[in-house]
Amino acid sequence: MSTPSILPPSLKFKGELTAEEDLLILGQIEGTIKHTQRVTVGKAGKVKATITAQVIKVEGTVLGDLHAERSVSVESSGNLRGNIHAPAVSLVEGARFNGLVDMDVKRAAQANNPASHPEVRGKTGT
């Protein structure tokens, strides 16, 4: 595992954040986070955003939906108010969570990608 990029506690960011390396959030972020790797909201982190990544770990506070291609874990220090969309979900004892969990990611991906529907795929090029 590579060394993550760290957003320190003194950082306050508003907008769309994208990157391709692991990210550790210790500051405050509001907006959208789109990563191709792992996103960890550290204990000091406060995030008001939709987060999309391979793996998402919540140790701090998140208000927003989580979309992970592999897994989401909410640790005992974590506080999540939002929906989780991931094939694997872990809520550690003591974690605070208010929202819905959708582990049928394949169905959600098909709904967002018309080319994955057999009836559409069969009609291309005719």
C-alpha cells in the first residue's frame, strides 16, 4: 500500500476533489470526492460530500452518500449520515450510522450504464 495524500486538520476545502492515489482526510471538505483508490475520513475529518472510491473508510464524520466499488467500513469512532452503495459493508460496534445500505452494486451499475443491458447491447450496429 502506498503512502496516502493527507489533507491536514487545518485544511478547509469546498468543491470537487479528484485524485488517483489513496487519500486521508483530517480537515473539512464540502462538495464531491471522486477517487480511484482508497479514501479514509480520519477521526478529525468532517466531510459533507458524496464520496466515490474503490474503498471508503469512515473514522470521522460524514454527511453524504458513499459509493464504493469494493467496500465501505464505518469504524467505532465513525459517524455517517447518508446511504452506502457497496458490495461489502462493515459497521463496527459503536459506529453511528443513519441511512440505507445497498449491496447490490451490479444492479445499480447496470441502471447507470444502458450498454450493459442485453436488450440494448443486441441492437447496436443494426
